[in-house]
Amino acid sequence: MASETDGQEKIDATFRNGSLTAVGIITGFSLSFINNWVSNPNDWSRIDILPMTVMVVGIALQVKVFADLLSRDSLLVAKYDRARRLFLIGLLIVAAGIAIALVNDILGISSQKMLG
């Protein structure tokens, strides 16, 4: 009996492994950034919740993509492309959260200082 994945286009495992490494490194940087920001000794204000929530959503997407790329069926082009798109969306969401936090800091409405 033929497998469901027979005849579907696949990517090379080496290519997927490189992508998995890149996703892991960028997700690690995102987690490190949010850890450093949360560890800041300044008091939190309500305005800080917005960028934090946005960043957490983006990081959650990155972690989901990391888990998806660890799956055996991630070698299928359709699944790999979906994971790649989700990762880029997660990365943009994290960047948006950082941008919101920076704007809050520049305007002086945030208790969590990013610029020093």
C-alpha cells in the first residue's frame, strides 16, 4: 500500500536542517530579548502590557514553527512553505512588539526603558 506522501514534492533534509537551525537561533534571540526586558528592575505600567503581549504572540508562533520543523512530514514542500510563512509572520510580530516598546520609551509613557 502506498504512503499518503508518495508523489508529493519534498525538500532536501539538509536544507530543512539549516532552516531549523536558523529558526532556533532567532527564537533564542527573541526569548533572550524578552527575558532581559522582563528582568528590568523598573516598575511595570499598563502601557507595557501591549508590547509584551505582541512579543509573546510572535514568540509563540516561532516556537510552533520550530516544533513543526522537527516533524518528519516537514520535508514536504507544502508543510515546509507553511512553516516558513508562519515563522516570518512571527518574526514580524516580534519586531512590531519591539517597535511599540521603543515608541513608548521614546514618548516617555513606558516604565520599562529600552534606551537606557
